[in-house]
Amino acid sequence: MANSKSALKRAQIAERNRLRNKAYKSAVRTLTKKFLVAVDNYAANPSPESKQEVNQRMSEAYSKIDRAVKRGVFHPNKGARKKSRLAKRFKSSVPETATAS
């Protein structure tokens, strides 16, 4: 237990930040999984609609990652690494005929 008012306040702030960080991390994981499902669907059945879905999911994931970095939940390099891995996963799943056109 905290021994002073300032220590008590720091403990409360740390708990508040922990919950906020947990929410951001959970949201990033959820959006990443939705993106990966959309990529798998696009790889199995390439169509303009599924590509649009993938782009929308990627945009949502990028946005949440950027917000987490801005709030200090993720280190900037971690955010960049996550976005890079999402883009790499999408690139590797694109059919060869779609990249040629």
C-alpha cells in the first residue's frame, strides 16, 4: 500500500494507464486478426470487393497502431514493425496476375 498521498496518486495513475494500454493493445490485436482473415479471403478468391475489404482493414489497423504510438503505448519502432509486417503479409498473398496489371 502507498505510504504517501503522492505515492497513492502515482499508483492510481499507473493503474489508469495500464488499463488504457491494455485496451489499445487488445484493439490492435483484434484489428490485425480481422486484417489477416480478409487477406486470406482475398488470397483464396481475389476480387475487387475483397481487395477493397483488405484495404479497409489495413487502414483501420494502421490507424489504431499510429494512435497507440502517439499515446506512448507502443514504441515508434514497434508500430513501424507491425505495419511493415501487415503490408508484407498482404504483398505475399497477392496473386501474381494481380501484381502484373
